[in-house]
Amino acid sequence: MRPGTCRILALALLLCGSAHAQLRLPSLGNTLSPIARSPLLQRVEPVVDTVLAPVDLAAARLNEVAERARDHRRELDRDPRGELIVRAELLAQPSSPAARDALLAAGFMPLREDALAGLDEALLVLKAPAGVALADALARARAIDPDGAYDFHHVYGSSGSVGAGAVPASSAVAPAGATAVPAGDGVLQLGLIDSGVDVRHPALRRASIRTHGCADGGHPAAHGTAVASLMVGETDAFRSALPRATLYAADVYCDAPTGGSVEAIARELAWMAQMHVAVVNISLVGPPDQILQRLVARAIGQGMLIVAAVGNDGPAAPPLYPASWPGVVGVGAVDGQLRLLPEGARGPQVMFVAPGADMAAAGAGTRAFVPVRGTSFAAPLVAGLLAMDYQRPRPQGGGAAVASLASVAHDLPRPAPRDGIGRGLVAEGLRTAPDAVELARAR
């Protein structure tokens, strides 16, 4: 399951006067209309020329979540807030062996256990006691072990759209084994946790990409390929934030119905830590989750600098994660005229903004490029810039890189709310306009 196949949700939004734009929701896998889900992720989605009244983007995202859950009833469900979860599973980090024993005595059944060696942590997947509803089982586990961490097994999705429909009408313009590359030897490196990457795309042939995550081989996907190209890609007409660097690319989808799960993200965070990757981009969004929050905090405490998209649920929506957790570098997006994307999140989680619309990125399964839109595509530009100054993880070490980038950030040319731009705009010179490259044709 990859996060790149998404129904186009076009809606009318007022943009600086009377201009209107078509927007799409974050993709949530093949849970959509037959037209949207029939091609593989490598294909470019057609433009849907439908204009709707303005909608609540957060509610619309949850509607997409509900549709995905309905399409995969055996594997997926929703929590009481409507967020996507793996059916009949809880995630647990018991506070002690005695607490674990108490859970088993209460009827909880261990399904799997992940040793997250790079983070010096472990993750336990539990089945609820027989006859106990999952929400009640979660409350019971927390009562048995109040010092542990317990949550639903949440599933995260992407924060941007790939393909022809990503361009608004108002626009102005096989897995490889991995070994750590020692920092300081002249080889720049950074990490990506996303869907699969098409390493054969011409924009990525000059980069060194170490893939990880899928036991059955590579699963190139639209979202991951586009994000990777913005981090390390390069052609004569296209340039990324950190061309030709070594990219550690972790696929947390692998075409599985449960793709994007916290368990998968946790494994890849641990792998990044083992590989000593200092800067990791996560252009995924989801609800607050106790387990993932603890693991993100652990990675940050070890010196990893995590960059994340703030999401496209709209400026008034509740915050999305991991971008909104302490220590994460949250990134919003601007369009080709340096205006905040109207669908972009706002709040104290926004640390920087960067180009995220009216731009092109590599298209999976093609030799060409595709238009992209969303905070997903601003975050990798910021991650690449940060990696220029931060290559060796060390506790508190990322602060200097963030401060250095903030020193060259600036305000937008038009007045904008401070909670929308954070410390300012960066990477404006790294936007490749769609008309500057060959675009893949919709099929």
C-alpha cells in the first residue's frame, strides 16, 4: 500500500482576490474511485475538473480514512476519533518485566515484538483480551501499567498530491543492502521515511540510494519518488536540495494494506539510528500517538534531526504529527508566488516554509517529471539544507544547523501570519517549475 494514489478533491478557495485553485487531499492508498485506483502508483492521475464549495479539509481527510478502512475491513479499522488503525492491535512499551507479566495475566496476548536496536527500545504488539473492545482494552492496559506507553496501532498517510491534478488553475508559473557511510569523509547523507523510491528515474541516477523496509523487494511509489528527488535528485534541468548525496530511503508502505503503520515507522527510525543518519525527512501525517511520540523523542535525544511536513488539513485544523511534537522541524509550504498554501497547517509547529506548489518532481515509473503540491514537498527541501551543516548525530547537535538555516530565512513578500511561516522562508531557489522539465502525460 502506498500513499500516492489519491482521489482528487477539487474545491474553490479564494486566493488573493478572485483567483481559485483546485486542491487535493493527502493520498491514502487505493481506497478511492475506480478511476483513481485502477492505475499503478507509477501512473499520473488525470485532472478532475470539478469545483466544489469550500469544505473542512480535516473532515475530508477523515472521510478518506473511513473509505480506506472500508476497503480493507480485515486489516484496518478506526479509533474513536476516526483515525486509521490496524484492526484488533494495540502497541505497547511496558514499563518493566513485571508490568508485562501483569498484562499477560490480564488476558493480553503478544502478537509480535520488535527489538528497535538503534533506539535501544522495544515495541510489543498486543491483542486485546477475549471479548474486550479495543478501546476498553487500551484503557485497561494503561490502568495496569500507568508508567508504560500504550496506544492504538495508528496508520499514517502522506501530506501532498502527485500528478496532473496537483497543479492549481491559478499557478503562476531491487532493494540494496545498507552500510553506514561515515560522516566527515566527504560523502553527504540524509534519510527518508516514506513510500518506495524509483531508483531508476534519471533524476536519481547520480545519487547513491540505500533502500530498506520491504522484505519482498522494491515497491517504487509516486510520493516517495517525488520526495526523494527533491532531496538528492539532479538532471540538467532539475536540481534538488542536496544533489548526488547518499540517501537512506526507508519504505514503510511496501504495498501492504497496513502501510504507514507506527510499527513500520518505528522500525525505520531505528534503522536510521543504526546507520547514523543525522537528518531524516518524514513527509507523513497522522494523529498523536504515545508510542511514536516516545520513539521520535528517543531519536531526537540521540541527535537525529527529524524534519516533517505539517500537513494539509487547513489553517484551523488540529495539529498533525510527527511535525507537531517537540524537537521536530515542522515545515509548511508556499506556492510559486510565495503565498502560503491555503490548505497548509498553521501553528507553533511551523518552523520554516519552503516551496510546495507550482513545482515539479520525479515521477515514479516514468523518465519524466510530475507536478506536485503540498507540505510533503516543502519538507524535503528543508531537510536537504539542514543536512549540509549537520552530518554526525550528537545530542543537542542539530540546534546549530537549525539556527544557521534560520539566519538566512526571510519573510514572505506579502504580509503573512507568523504562525504560518515560523522562522521564515527558505529554499525558494530550489523550485523547478513544471514548464522547465518534461512532464509525464496522464494515461
